[in-house]
Amino acid sequence: MPGEFGPHERTVICWPTRTELYPGERLDEARDAHAELARAIAAFEPVTMIAPPGAGDDATERCGGNVEVVEIPIDDSWFRDSGPIYVADDDGSRTAVDFAFNAWGEKFPPWDDDAAVARRWAEHAGHDVRSVDLVFEGGSISTDGEGSFVTTIQCLMHPNRNPSKTQREIEAVMAEALGAESVLWLPHGLALDDDTDGHVDNVAAFARPGVLVVQGCDDPAEPDHLLMDVNRRIADGWVDARGRTVEVVEVPVLPFRERDGERVPVPYLNYYVGNGFVAVPVCGHAADDDMIAIIAEQYPGRETFGLDIGEILALGGGGIHCITQQIPAV
């Protein structure tokens, strides 16, 4: 599996549809946020927006002419998890890996269309597809593109995913399907991440081979202060698949936002890396500029910018990384 920081052919996003996640006026706000992100990415690389049948015109109007819109049935907008994960084959070709999808432990029915969207998208795009019988989401991993992966025990070992699988058996599937040679198992996702059961894309990401960026929490009153400290201690000193002791870079501030009695974290780590850019979710926190600067230092030669869409995406259950999926260039 190539690293996200490698060259992309395009980015794919899905149009918000689930009113249970975005009730009332939030749905329009979420759609505007997705469109804003799509337009920002389209300045750097091609973007496709998948919209459910009948919603294509609305998506096109909001996204503008630089974003391709295709209509494919979907239940939800988290293509990082429902979409395929792409791997590079030995002959230089590319395959879309279609893992099983159960809406993060059968939390959000219906999910039939989301379980089928990886194959439907890949077939629409003319990509080879390989199915893998393991419940697995793209937001549960990050890779350096050289065989090293990071994930969380909280998510991949949760009984609502693959209850009959041991950690060793899951690693074996990751090795076969994604080329994983060494896996760093962090214990924790974020304390309030009940929807995904602790996806790693809120707490850790490989910036490049040998460098892992991790989310911190500098407020001792927050449960995440301890959880992120434990993750950091486990990551420190970890030796990757190529024998390197990985450098760990911390983003120390974790913002929180509250709306209508709902309190959510807005992790900077849920950023997305593309051709010449890094898009970081922000929410008007005083530390936004400083945290963006820390991330930018790890991606020299790219334009690193914040998009003030972090709060609405977090209220829906995710962030910028959660709604994007890269198609690696071949």
C-alpha cells in the first residue's frame, strides 16, 4: 500500500446524505463543507464527488465545474472507510482492495450501499478489484508506503468488527492484502470517538518513512491527556519494517467544540495529504496557526492550510481525512 503522501491520480469524496448524523440545518452546512474541501483540493489534483442518484445536480452546483460528480448509491459520506484501499502491484499496476464494511460495528443502518460502493466505484473507474473477507476501514490505518503500519487496538480488536480473529490473524490479512510487514498497535483512539471505536486517523499518521505524527492533548483535565500520552510512550522507540527507530512528532493541542449540548473533539491529526498540499481541519481555536505550522514542518514543499470545517465534520463523526480517499498514481 503506498503512503498517502505519494503521488495521487485523484481524490474521491462522498456527498453527505444521512440526516441522522446531520439533522436540520446541519445537512446543508455539511454539504457546503464537503464542497469547500473539494474545491480546495481541486486546485491541486483532480477530484471526484460521489453523490447518490438524484443529488448530482446539487453537488455540481455547490462544488463548481472543477469537480467531477458521479452518481452511485451510497448510505453515508465517509469514503475513507467505505471506499476501496488501493495497493500497488509488483508489475506497476494498481488494485482496489474491497474489504467488508459493517458501518463501524453495525451502528448506522442501513449500510448495504456503503458495503457495495468500493466495488461500484472501482468498476466505474475501470480499476481491478480484489475482495477481502475482513471487516476493515481505511481510517483504521496509516502506512509509510514501505511496509510499516500504525493502527489502534481499540478499533481493530473490537468485538464488533472481527470477533473471531486474533491480532496475529488480522496482521496476516494485512500482510497479504496490503503488504504490511510491521504494525505499530497503539492502544487508544480519542476518548469521545465512539462512532469508529478509536480510528487511528484521529491520533497518528506517517508523514514519510521514519516519521510518525501523533495527536497530543495538553489539557490535564481531559481523558485524552492520559490516553494520548500512553500512545506517545508506546510509539517512542518503535522500530519500523526497515529497521529505523521512528521519529515521533507531537501536535500537542486537541480542540473541543460544543453545539446543542453535543461536545466533540476536532483533532488536527485528521488532516489529508495530496499533491502539493496538506488540508488540516480547524475550528477557530487559538492554537490553529501554531498547530498547522507544526504539521507543515513535516511536509516541506507542500502548501499546508487550515479549513474551518472541522466542527461540522466532527459533529457528524469525523474530519477531513475521514471523508477523503486517495487514488494513487501509477
